[in-house]
Amino acid sequence: MFTTDVPPPPDVEPRASDSDRDRAVDALSAACSDGRLGLEDFSRRVDSALVATTVPELALLTSDLQETAPPVVGSAGLRGSSWLVAVMASTVRRGRWHLSPTSRAVAVMGDCLLDLRNVEVEATHTHILAVALMGSITVIVPEGIDCDISGVAVMGSKTMRGGAVRPLLGSPTIRVTCLALMGQVDVRVLSLGSDSQGADRSAYWPELPGRNRVGLPSPRKEP
């Protein structure tokens, strides 16, 4: 009697269910809310989790996120509010930094740039009060984050550009309330992978007519 050795079947990775994806998104959302993930990193991972087909793929997205102990009430966990002020000057916040649940940006004949693509949020809901008095305030948000702009513009403008992609499941919310008096407040939603460091500043920080970068009248050119 002849026998044939049959090789064992290859290991098959378990398929991910909708519940598995939901748990991964919940873990990513919690990590973003407590500052372990920046907004752009969160967007990338959630986008990958929603299309993942196996459990190991989901595990890889959360493998570096360790559970943290809950904050002690009364401790300095949340910073409350923060300020960004530019008076006849330019102020920039870019890279990895903490965004408080309530933040205020004020530009008086100057320019403020808040690049939120690598920011660490301290709460699920964040409110930014932007006041531009003959100045310009630009807020850059990564694609997939739930954001909007409201407020009043008097002899100025408030705009929101981009945002063609629907907010991702579990996304933090960014709310910008503005007062633009002879100035402008602009929210830009940029796609994932946009260059946050080497991009031309003029591509997302427009110059107001009749002013230079620090809000002073532009010199007249001799005819």
C-alpha cells in the first residue's frame, strides 16, 4: 500500500468582521482624543481600518497604542485654553503640538497659521475662536476630520476650502468660530500626504490685497 505525504494547508489569516473594524476605529479614536495620535495619523489609520480584510491588519494599526490610565480629576491633564496672537507680525504653529479644547487665535494687522495636520488634540470636541482685525488667520485640517466654520465677516471674508471627503468614523470635531473685521479667516482641508513642511507657504496662506505679510501697507511702485 502506497501513501502520499500531503502538505498541511497554509495558515489562513482570520477574516475581519464589521465588529472587528468598529473596535479598531474606537481604539484609534480614543488614542487621538488623548493625544497619542495626531490628526493626520488618525485619518490614515482609520482609512486603512475601514478597508482591512484580516484581523492581523487591524492589529497592526493599533499595536503601538498602549492603554493609558484614566486622568485624575483635578490634575493638569487638560490645558483648558491656549492663545495664538500676531500683532503686526506672523505667527506659525506647525508640526507636533497640543491643541487645547478651547483655543483662541488673534491677528491684528498680522498673520496666524495653525497647521493641525500633526496636532495632538486634548478632547473629542475642539473649538477655535479666530479674530482677524485687518489680518489673516489660516487653519489647516487634514482630510477626514470633521470640521466647519461659522461666524461673522465685516468688510472681510471667512472661507472653508476642500473637504470633499466625508468625515471618518470616530473623527474628532474641529469648530472654528470667527470674527473677520477687514480681514479674513480661512479653513483649508488638505488631502493626506500633502507636504506639511516643504510646501510653498503662499499655496495655503494667501496675502490680503494691499498688505504685505506683516499687515503693513505694501509700498507703492513708481510708474
